[in-house]
Amino acid sequence: MSRSSSLKLLLISTPVGAIGSGRGGGVELTLTNIARSLIALNHSVTVVAPEGSVLDGIPLVSIAGNLQVTAQSQGRETLITLPANSVLGNFWNYARQVQHDYDVLINFAYDWLPFYLTPFFERPIAHLVSMGSLTDAMDQAIAEVAEQFPTTIAVHSLAQAETFSFRDRCFNLKNGFDLSQYQFNPTSKNHLAWVGRIAPEKGLEDAVAAVQKVGIPLKIWGVIQDESYWNHIQTNYPNAPIEYCGFLSTQDLQQALGESRALLMTPHWLEAFGNVAIEALACGVPVIAYRRGGPAEIVQDGKTGWLVEPDRVDGLAEAISKLDQIDRTNCRLDAEREYSLEAMGERLEIWLDRIVLSQT
Ligand code: HBI
């Protein structure tokens, strides 16, 4: 039975950065796309986010307070911490007061507080978990919610779910994008692309080693998050045909990315999803990725790109030599079939239906 009525939804954002600042990372784009997808399905959406957030045309409640430290920079034994006057605490104090104006609250923070508070709220809280397992304290907080409210946890990939003990209670939402913002480019110039935070876990040095081997230029876009890592690459590969092209807006990035022969994805950590893989496919750009994490579930080997054994630079080089076998039209079609706002909207309806029905 599918629910025909529209829902009143309160989306509570990540506390690590204002939406539009870039400090929130992938979840800024994810929250915006989920909000747009839900509005297109005639639900009523309000977003709670740190002051300074920008969200065109979507009702926004800006909350003051001190930002949270990012979780991925910490070890498994990391203690749960909150700054004084935490924006996270202020988010959930507000949510507690207004909860009866909504049918479902959706949490986007990878932080202890919203999970701990879930049983104390009278309205259901759905949680979109944005990363794989990182710390013991967070694993326990999420597992307790998964135990007590088994329909409420969503993830971006099966590989991400696999990192948790409650893997069978994760709903695979994947992700979804406004594909009208990405122009299909049937042809390419003679260069490859790498896009992401320039930091060790992203494995840029493998892509550089591969293009040094095959002699095809590599254009690099993204924030230089780890300066010493970037310097290490330039020192170790002085003759590699690489060019750093800065950090671009979505509009400019998709224009530049679309001219590439392929996107190389070389993560050394488990990417929960890999948003940039969809952005490439939407422009008709094949993806060559390590068979690891979210990208391994996105790339259709031999059809929309090539999957390579993890950390094998020779495998990357071999995949690059086989790019002519990939039809760029298939890349765009796959993005439209599986990763459009409409396709994600269908998955959102299933997730929310189960939560609402389990309330009755
Ligand atoms: N760290 N503490 C914390 N809370 C978050 O919500 C969070 C984070 N680190 C990264 C992050 N969210 C987003 O960039 C995800 O898209 C990965």
C-alpha cells in the first residue's frame, strides 16, 4: 500500500559546515538533491542548517552555534565531543520544540546526538548515514537506532552498509542528481580527469603514476586539502603529464569534466558512494575505478567504464588502453536510469513509506 498523502518533512543538516560552504562535503549536495526530489513529489520540506547556509527556493531555518569537528579525521576510540554552544545541540533543541509540526524528521549528521535522542522524540527520525564505520562510539549509537527502529537507517551503497554490524537493516538509497545541470558530451579531448579532495585517502598518486605510464595528460580538479601530500606527488612524479585546474562550481566542473576521455577514481579508503562518478557519467564520461566501495557498485564493467583491482597502477593503465570500447551514450543513459532526482525519488518514497507505516 503506498501512501498517497504528502508528508511534512524536517531535514536537519550536517553540523560541520554551512550548506554551500563546501566544508560539509558531499552531504551538502546530497541534502539539496533530496530536498528537491521530495518537493517534486509534493511533500512539504523545511531544512535546518548552520547560519550562513544557502538553499535556493527551499524553506530554511538557520541556526547559530559552533560547528562540529569532522568525524573522518579521528580514530576508532575517539570520544564523543561537543563544543560549547554547539550548533548540533541547537539544531536538536529546535527540532524537539517543533517536531509535532512534522510527520518525519530526517537527520543528515554523522554525529552521536541525533541518534542518541531518537527514542526520546515523539515523531520518527529517519537517518541518512553518510560514511562507513569510523568510530566505536558512533557504530554503537547507530546500531541502537537500527535495533529499535529497523526501517529508519539509509546508506549510499551496499559496500558502506557492509562496514556495519546492522548491515541488513540499511536501506540502500544510493544517491540522485539534477541531471539537467549536466550536459552530455559525445566527444572528448585527449586528456583524463581526476576530481576530489587532494588528500592521501583519495589515492591521487596512483592516477599520476598511471598517466606517466601511458603518456596521456591528466587534469586534476578539487581542493588541495593536504599540501604536503600534493608536494610529495609533484616531487615523486616530476615528469608526469599532470595539470592542477583548481576547485570549480558544479556548472564549470561539468563543462570541463565532459571533455575528458575518462574519470579515474583511485580511492585508498572505502568511498561510501562517489558523487563525482555520477557527475562524470551524466556528461557521457566513462569511469575507471578501483573495485572498492560505492564506485564499484556504480560502474558497469565494460559498459560505462572499467573496474580495476584495487591499488593496481598497471590495471589502471590497461583500462585506459581499452577506453575506445566504451560507448559514451551508455554512460548518460545509466545516470538517467538510476541516479536522476526522479529515480532517487522512487527510492525515497519506499524508505519513507516503511517508516510511516511502521508508526501505525
Ligand atoms: N563529520 N562529525 C561529522 N559530522 C558529519 O555530518 C560529517 C562529518 N564529516 C564529513 C561529512 N559529514 C560529510 O562530508 C559527508 O558527506 C561525508
